[in-house]
Amino acid sequence: MPRTFSRRPSAARRASPPPSIQLIPLLGMPEIEPGNDLASFLRQAAKRGKSPLRNQDILVIAQKIVSKAEGALLDLNSISPSPKAIALAAKLRKDSRFLEVVLQQSRRIVREDHVLIVETHHGFICANAGVDHSNVPGADMVTLLPADPDRSAADLAEALRKLTGKSVAVIISDTFGRPWRLGLTNIAIGAAGLSVLLDLRGGFDRSAKPLQATILAVADELAAAAGLAMGKAEGIPAVLIRGYRFAPANDRASSIIRSAQEDLFR
């Protein structure tokens, strides 16, 4: 099925000035545990920060707290490593139990030199299938990615609508490396309530030149912007973005994943 994208008038035809966008960290979030009502915690944090949720707000939420609330946690002491995991552990000098979990969460191994790069069952290409030790209580506990991040985002958006009466878009973000570029950045692995891609093809730039190949990954850009306000050790797992203009939509972050047929490097 051909993809469809949200469209926005080109810069040359836009009469209003660009928006002023705010990044508002939600402070004071408690340690999230399986079964917690994450939507209620997010609503309370926004109210405490004197930024109660409004229509057209966007909440960017770190994957880690979504995984914790959904119970996507594993104790490595419960894992029996396979021969493949044991062989990889010897090669990479890593815990064979950890690598067994990575293999269980993967469709295929993309690279296994120095670091294990895999394709997850979601279709993400990333290190260790998103299995992570960081910010998890317990030396042998790890988190997994949510089984369906787009569904998780949609459920949170609906729960927030019921709690507040407001239509709030939700992005679930995670930190990924990038081919050809050093450093990590946050991307959207789940989304609800907004267009994740913005197609500017057919419009014009400020010099009236036609735009022929410009499709913006706005969900990733919003996730990356929110990442600047999250930090890694500050305990800020959610950021409210206010002022970004968007039309409500039912896009899924999974639609950003480039298909195998379009991927020039598989």
C-alpha cells in the first residue's frame, strides 16, 4: 500500500510567523513500577509544574518508564543462555544471559563486531535490541522495549484524554546511534495523535524552487528536542512540548522505518 504523509504549506506561501516551541520537563516523577498508572503520574507532574495539559500539547516519554509500567522487565538470573549466546559472549566479552535476551528480542543479527547490532521484532536496527541495564533497580534486572510502542502511545493518549478532557499527542522515545554519525540521539519508537512524517514535496522553498524530495521526520525531531531536556542522570523521563503546530492524525512511528525494498544498505 502506498504511504501517505501529512502536508504543510511551503515556507513561501506561509503567512504566519514560525511558532515558538517550549520544552517543559516534567519534574518529580516517581520510580515507575509494573502496573503503575503512568497517565495519572504524567498528569500530576504537569500540574505540579504549573503546566496542566492543554489541547495540542505533545508529551515525549522515555521508553524506559513505559517498559517499567508495562512490566517489560527481566531478571537475568532466570535466563539460561543458548550455545549461540555463549559463543557471542566469549567474542564480545559480555554476559551470556544478557546476550540471550538480546537474541530472543531479535529477528536477525546485523553485526557482531565489538557491539551487537540487531534488527528487533519491531523492525528497529539498534544495539542490543534495546535491552538495557541502565536506570533499572537491581544488578541483574534489564528492561525490554515495549511489545508495541505505537499501541502503548495510543493507550497513553486515550488515558490522558479521559483524565483531562484534552487531546494530547504522545511520542515514546528511545536513544539510538546513527550510521555515519558519532553520538546518540533520541528518536520516536511509538507515536499517537500526530503526523510522524511531514511531506513538503510539491511545495516551494523561500526562493520559489520546487521541493522534490523533502519529507521531514517530525516525530524524530520532536523526540530529539525533548531529549535535550531529559538528560541521562537527571531523572526526567517525560517532557511536554508546547507550541508546535500540528494537525491531529493517527500515524504510527513504525511507518518511519524504511522498508527492506527501499533500504539501499541491506
